[in-house]
Amino acid sequence: MNPIVKWLVQHPSFLSFFLIVRDGSLSKILLIPSYFLPPKAIIMLDRKEIWEIVEGYDLDKAEIGVIASHSALDVCDGAMDEGFPSIAVCKDGRHRTYAEYFKAQRKDGRVERGIVDDPWVFPTFKDVMKPEIQERLRSRNAFFIPNRSFTSYVAMEEIEDDFRVPMIGSRNMLRMEERGEKKDYYWILEKAGIPFPEKIEDPIDIDELCIVKLHHAQKKLERGFFSASSFKEYKEKSKALIRQGVITHDALEGARIERYVIGPVFNLDFFYSPIEEEMSKIELLGVDWRFESSLDGHVRLPAPQQMALNESQMTPEYTVCGHNSATLRESLLEKTFEMAEKFVAATKEHYSPGIIGSFCLQTCVDKDLNFYIYDVAPRVGGGTNVHMNVGHPYGNTLWRKGMSTGRRTAMELRRAIEMDKVKEIVT
Ligand SMILES: Nc1ncnc2c1ncn2[C@@H]1O[C@H](COP(=O)(O)OP(=O)(O)O)[C@@H](O)[C@H]1O
Ligand SMILES: [Mg+2]
């Protein structure tokens, strides 16, 4: 699209102003107030454009690319297992994990050690958007696996509009995990009839334990979550956190308040294969749960020590810093598949073509064994390194060999190539 036309479509308020000036009539100004128009329209990259790129690919030389962060090790390990070379797009200063310590060593093409074939180190992650880097990825017949670092460090609209590299996953669904977007994950959970923690519209209505979800003021990509059981506690805690610079007043205004589900956390790492013809298209690969910064420290303190903490240490933070693996009691499994089925069906209806590949339903289970989904990752989950290389009881059992999310994703590409169905797994 012509860049000027594209800019105008993306900034409709400018367009209305333009029309007003040309028309010059006051009545027109009142008729089309620019603030009434959406600030920015999304121009989702046409899937056909991606298909044309795939048509030009030499699939015998396909590679797997990923932003080197989040769950990239699992992705690169899986690529290795399925015989695809891996490209890790690194940020300078955070590159050594991939470029040095997990760098692959090959002899006669066979991997002897490590998992990253080609670390590309750039000053920032968003350099991946540069036309010459995208061209470099395409020239390597690369398939990109979106992870949370990709969507955090690169603007969502740039991924949607301008990232001309085939992605295994659903480009149009990535935005739904931004809480507060019009069609965010809560919206689709409601459409799908899947339970999620009840929203509290006004903090004055807090009458039992709730979690307040908002961004951290200083740690840009982290959470400034806190809990409260009453409006009084909400006011006291939020005041203290604002004073400590952990949260801002503005972020608090836009926070989501929801009921805190008292129970264990299970992140369900699912996979959806649109190309599967005989067996279930939905697979449960693994279950993980997270270690979260000071929250985990708090639960390891005996009550008297907890009670003695001063104001600055009293409220735990929820920054993810590790993962663990879990299984579920068997009678709960049926419920997880039911949720996954509903979710997949709703994504097909509302986000055509719907979910592709890995996705993660992040759940809590209450005392009556009811699941509530408090978060959805419409892409590889953040905790899949937990089953990297060793696989997971569920994935391994299903596939009769070690099956991690990274490997399953690479295997999907391998199967799609063999079945001549690559277009069905890319957007
Ligand atoms: N409704 C809830 N009830 C209980 N715990 C919750 C709830 N929502 C979130 N949490 C806790 O907060 C953590 C982060 O929440 P999440 O919504 O996944 O945030 P993010 O979008 O930053 O990943 C979870 O791992 C879980 O421990
Ligand atoms: Mg989450």
C-alpha cells in the first residue's frame, strides 16, 4: 500500500480534519468530530501475501526463527530435534545465552552440542522489523515462532501490518492478550462460555479477596499486581504502592480488578493442529506453573516473620522468574479438553482462521475443582522451557517420544511440508 494512503488509513482522525478543512463548513465539523473516530485502524497483513512468500520458499531448506528470549531455547531445541536449523534474533547484552552458551556445534551437519545454529545479534529486538532483516529471514526460508518477547518489544501493529515473514501461529490473535483491548482474552472467554474470574467494576464493591492487575511503574514490562479483601485494604495498599513508586495513579485507574481464585495455578500448554486429519486436532502437551519473585519468598516465610515485614516488603510482587512442571488428577483432564475445545471453536468464529499451533490457558482451580482461566497466551506459553528436550508426561505419552512445545511446533512444520499443507499453518 502507498505509505501516505496507509498513514491516512491508520490515522482516520487526521483524515476527518482534512475533510473538514476542504469542506470548510461548520456543520461538517459538528457532524464528524475527530475524537469520535478510532485513533488507529489496524491493517492486518493479507494472509495471501504470506502464502506468496511461502510459495517462493525452498522448503527443503526451511529454518526456524525466533526472538531470543522468553521460550526461545525450547523453540530452538525443538527445531534441532526435527532437523531444522535455528536462527535466534538476539539483543546485544542479552545474547550470550544463545550466541555462546547454547550455541550449536555441528560436525558434517550433525549436531554435537547446543541448539542455536545462527544467533543474529542486534542493538534491539525490534531490529527484526527492519526490511533488510526481514529479507534476510525470507532468504533463509525462515518460519518465525512468535513469543511474548516478540509482542512486547515490537509494536503489535507493526507485527500485524509489516512483518512479512511467515509465522507459525495466528497473527491476528496476538493482540488479544493485551488486557483492556476491546476484544481481549476475557472477551473471547465470555463468547466461548469458559469461566474466568469475576470482574469487579468498582473497587468500592470489593468484598472478598481480589487481585488488582496493572503494570509496574518502574519495571516497564512487569506487573504491579496486588491483592485486597476490602475497599479499605485496596485504598491503603494502593496508596502505599503509589508512595513506593511501584504503581501509578493512572495505571490504577485502568486496572482490572477480579476475584482471586484461591487454589493452585496450572498453565495448560496446548497445541492445535489444523492439518491433523485422523486424530484429535487438540493436544495437551504439558502443564507448568511459575515461580514469581517476592510472592514465592513470602510463602516460604513462617507467619510471624510475614507479620513482621515492614510496609516496603509487605506486598509481594508477581514477576515470573522460573517454572515448574505438574500433572493434573485424571478426573480434571476432561474439563481441560472441554475448555480447549470451546476456546478453539470461539477463535475460529471470532478470529478467523483461529488459533494455530501452541497456546496456553492459564488457570486456577478452586476448592470445588472448578477451573477459572485468568490469562491466555495465544502463542507458545512462557513456561515451556520446563519440558524442553525431556518433553512432558502428556506430550511424551501422546507421541510415544519426547515431545516438548518447541518440538511439536517444529514437527508441525515438518508434517505440513510432507503433506503439502504449509499454507494452513502460517499467517
Ligand atoms: N484471578 C486470579 N486469582 C488468583 N491468582 C491470579 C489471578 N489472576 C492472576 N493470578 C496470579 O497472578 C499471576 C499473573 O497473572 P496473569 O493474569 O497471568 O498476568 P500476566 O498477564 O502478566 O501474565 C498468575 O501466575 C497467578 O499466580
Ligand atoms: Mg500470564
